[in-house]
Amino acid sequence: MVEKAFNKFFWGFFFILVSFKVQGFDIFPDIVGYIMFAIGFNALSVHSDRFEKAKPFNYIMIFLSVFSIYERPAQVGLMQTSLSNWVVILIGVISTIINLIIVYNLFAGIIEMAKKQRKPDIADEADKKWTQYVIIQFAVLLLFVFVIIPVVAALYMICLVVATVAYAIIVMCFMKKCGLSLNS
């Protein structure tokens, strides 16, 4: 059961971290990732109260992520300030904060499980993965600073995509490792 739960986290991170849009439609919608997280949290909540604490926030993200399945492609050269843009920005900020709470509790739950099973290497690695996740999220926010210089923004965006994909692969491998290591 533990291994299956971590497999859900594996796929949850894939859908949450990998974003590929075709004409505004997200091919890997976040909602699938949050549903996978919900299944994992339900299965592991008996092992750590951190998984239980993540559940209500995760349900909120399941709801909020419905609105990100389709996003109208940005019009190049049109920077308008309208009420709808501010609402989208506000939802984005709220979603980011809630997402951080969810992922924090996920990694804190892993740390707690690892400590109970006397596997400090897994606990340390989970702590590092949490720090890396925060750095990636902060880097995404920094993108808004670079938007004023298009060439720099484009280069930064490429680096950010590469870093996010690399992190996704690393954290997904870690979820597999947790599933095998914390299965006892």
C-alpha cells in the first residue's frame, strides 16, 4: 500500500510540475496531479498526520486547478490591466501558497515516516527536495521581474523550463525510492 501511495505521488508531481499547453489546453492538467496526491494522502495518513494536514489544502487545489485546464493564449504585445487579469494573478498567488503548503506537508510526512523507520538518509533527502521545490517556485515568481526585458525573460524562461523538468525527474525518482524504502 505504501509503494502504491508513493507511485501516486510520483505521477502527481509529473502532472503538477510538467506543463505543456496546446492552443491554451494543458495536456498534463494539474487537476490529475492533485487527484493523485489525494489518493496518496488518503493511503498514507495513518503513517503521518502531515499527510492528513495536506488533504484539505489539496481539495482546494483540485477545485482551483479546474480553471487552469484551459488558459487563453497570451496576445503578444498586449499588456492590459483589467479586473480579470488581477483575478487571475490573485488566484495564481493563492494557488502557489496552497501548493507550497501541500508539498511542505508531503515532504514533512516523508521525513516523519523515515525517522520512525530509522532511515535518516531518506529524511535528509526529503528535506533537500523540499528546499529545491521552494527554490523552483521562487524562480518562477522571479520570471515576472524579467518580463520587462524580453530577451532576458526568454533566456530565463528556457533555463527555468530545463530546471523544472530536471527537478521533476529528480523528485519523481525520489518518490520511487521512498515507495521501495519506506514500504516496511
